[in-house]
Amino acid sequence: MKKYWILLCLVFVVALTVYLPHWMVSPGHLGLSHKTLENKCLSCHKPFFGIASDKCTGCHQLDKIGVDTVNSKILFHKKLQTQNCTSCHTDHKGTDGKLTISNFNHALISASIVSNCSSCHQLPGNALHQQVISTSCSNCHTTNSWKNATFKHSSLPGTVSQNCISCHASPKDNFHNQQSATSCSSCHTTNEWKPSTFNHEKYFAFDKHHTNTCTNCHTNNNYVQYSCTNCHEHSMSKLISKHSEEGIIKIDDCAKCHKSGNEHDIQFNNNNNNGDNAEKVKQYVEKNKNDDD
């Protein structure tokens, strides 16, 4: 009698497994694209062997996977015939579940494919990549983190690497606008763009009456902005009045004309917006010097 009950229980369990597999052995509902295969376990599984790739390729043709869904249109699945589909794909995560793993493991691909990125990825079409000499993506990229690239300027031709604005946008601030387009290397390096080295004497050659104490001109540790009125007794209204007498409107960049800090030492630039008044300013300065004497 005991054997009879054991046999009956086994038959009952087998029957439930066959007719109600989603109750007995299914880990969850199939994804929406496989919904028609719900409870048809043998469509994907082999008894005692799990999921076999030949079951997948019975419906999915390797050379057509991604034709309608992959933006790059590079169809690489046909190169993965030795790999099991479950290495990257899964199911039974519900109707809204993803069938593809989030992080692709390049170790699953043969070395010959891994070393040739364009066998799966489209070559970038932007201007920077078109100028790169090296054809090996691994010079800058890794398979672990593609976007955090380590760029090497040595990959570019010399004519490009020496002309920064061929890749980088030109700075828009007043100081950089006065520099030539090819002079970036006088302050910057390709190894470390920031911080840069700055030749203060080249642009602000103060005379003996002006000390090179940073805080005299720069405040709050802001070395981009400077002010001469921190020390000089001239009020802004007086400065505006005196300069406007000679038609000089733009006075916020003192060092553009007074590089030494001396109000009588003027660097004339006939290309700036004050160029038309250069001679008048010179006469004005000479007159004031004579008055002071």
C-alpha cells in the first residue's frame, strides 16, 4: 500500500509538471516577445540539458538579429556561433522583463573579434576620430568603460595636435581673445590642461611702484578676475568721466592699456575699440604729465 501511494504521488507530480509547468518549475512568466511560448517548455528547453542555442536559432536567424532594432546596423550575432545564447540573454523575468543583460562581457568573444572593434561597432564619423592616426581603439578606449577614454594627443598628426582649435573651441574670455590661436602650449600641456602655467610678466609687467602681491588685484582666490581699484584712489565714476572725455568707453580691462600699472604708461592698440582715439589719449596723457610737473 505504501508503494502504491508513493507511485501515485510521483504520477501526480509528473502530471502537474507536464500540464502546469508554470506552477511547478517555471521561475516566472516569459517576456512579451515570447508570450506565445508560455507553458511550452520544450520550445526552448531540452529535458535534463536546459536551454540549448539550437532551440533559439530555430526561430532567430543569427545573420538577421538586430536588423530592425539595432541603430548601428552592424549584425555581429553570426560571429558568435560558438557561444550559448544564455550567456547574454535570459527570460522568465515577467512580461516587462529585459531579455538582454545590461553589461556585455567581451570575454565571451574570440580574441580576433575583440581586437577588431569595427567588426561589431560602427566606426565613429566625427572629425576628431577621422584625424586619428592609430587604428587601434584600445589606445584610448577599454571594453570595460568605453566613454571614459584616455585620449593621447600622440595619436594625432603633428599639424593637428599643434593647432588646438582644430578640435577644441576657442575660449571666449577677454584674455584669451588677445592670444594667437597657436599659443596654447605656452601655458597649457596636452598631458594636463588644468592647471596651466601663466607668465605674469608677459602680460602684466608691473613697474617698481606696484608689488606683485596677488591679493592686491585678486580677491576671494579668484585669479581670473582682477581689479585695479582695490588700491587706486580713483572712484569708478571719476575713471569713467576721465576716459569718456577722450571717447574711451570700455575701461573694465585696465591692463589692456596700462600693463605696468602706471596710468601714464599706455600701450596703444589701433585694433581695439579705442584705436581711433589713440592719438587723443596720448596728447591727454602728455598734458597731464606736464601739469603734474
